[in-house]
Amino acid sequence: MSNFTIYASSLSMVVSAFLLVIASRALIRVHSRIFGALIAVFVVILVESVLALVSLFDLVSFPFSLDEMLVFGNIIVLIVFYAGVLGRNYTFAHSG
């Protein structure tokens, strides 16, 4: 167990929880879809950090490694933003 990994996961957990609160308040005020996507991303990062700390301290054994968990979290973040882009109605002007 690396001390750097413990500190990085702890810092990530605290910062993502803080940003989750800020994005939630912004969503209540502005009602923009981007804040909903940011909330989803911060939740994924928070869950990843908690799972990393739990797995580092061997409290629970998971059927996947820490690296696989981080890659899976990145895929979820990309899917959230891809779904946000698909929800928008983009029009592209063609010259000619």
C-alpha cells in the first residue's frame, strides 16, 4: 500500500465532495444540463476514491484491480459527457 495512493485518494474524495456540493447548488440556481453532467462526474470520482481507499486497506475484496476500476470510471465519465452532447441539438452551417 503506497502512502501517495492513500493521500491522493483522500484528497480526491474531499475535493470531489466539495465540488459536488458546489455543482448541486449551481444546478438548483441555473437549471443547466451541464451542471447535471458535472454532478454525475463528481459522483463517479467520489465513488472511485472511496472504493480505492476501501481496497487499499483490504476492508473488502473486489473482483477487479484498482487500475481496472479507474479505467471503468473514466469510461463512465466519457459516457456521461457523450450523452450530454447527444442531448444537444447542434446545427452546422455548410458553406457552398
